[in-house]
Amino acid sequence: MKKASVITSIVAASAVPLVSSAATITNISDAGSFIINTINNVLVPVLFAIAFIVFLWGAFQTFILGAGSEKVKEKGRELMLWSIIGFFVMVSIWGLVNILTGTVSFGNTSGITGGTPKAGVQVGQ
């Protein structure tokens, strides 16, 4: 029961900045920017922290608590493996979100950004 209340407290505390900035959304572009910034600045660091803590707990179980028990070592190895898989998935999704952000350019009012790609080679001059 204590785990649920701790998790609820953490979620509530991390949602306070989101509620306070929600009043500034006036159009779809602002809503997109708000969602992307929330993912990049709140959700991703929290998920990385949780995965890192799980990895450390798995290492602790494997190398310290599991010194005499093969079952505890195996459980620690599984936690470490799943946290590494979680890191990989989160980095992949975070990269896709950043590609989407760079491609769509939420909040851009000046038109297309970036211009024509340059190859670095002078052709026709």
C-alpha cells in the first residue's frame, strides 16, 4: 500500500508544473509544443531515472545480495537486462520524438526552416 501512495505522490508532484503552464495553450501549435516539451523535459528524465534505479537495484541484487544464492543472482540479472532493454526503447522513442519535433517545427511562424540541403561540393561554377 505504501508503494502506491509514494508513486501517487511522485506523479502528483511532477504534474504541478504541467497544470500551471496549461493555461498558456491557445492554438494547436502551442498544444503540440506543450506535449513535446512535456515528454522531453518531464517524462523522459523520470523514466530514465526509474530505469537507472532498477539497473542499480539489479546490480545490487546480483553482486551483493546474491553472493550465496543463485536464484537472487538470476533475478538481479533479469532486472539489469530489462532495464537495459528499457533504456534502448526509451532512447529510440526519444530520438523519434526529436526527429518529429525537428521535422514538423512546432511553434514556427516564419515558414520553412533549414532551406535546401548543401552537399559541400561546388557544382556548375
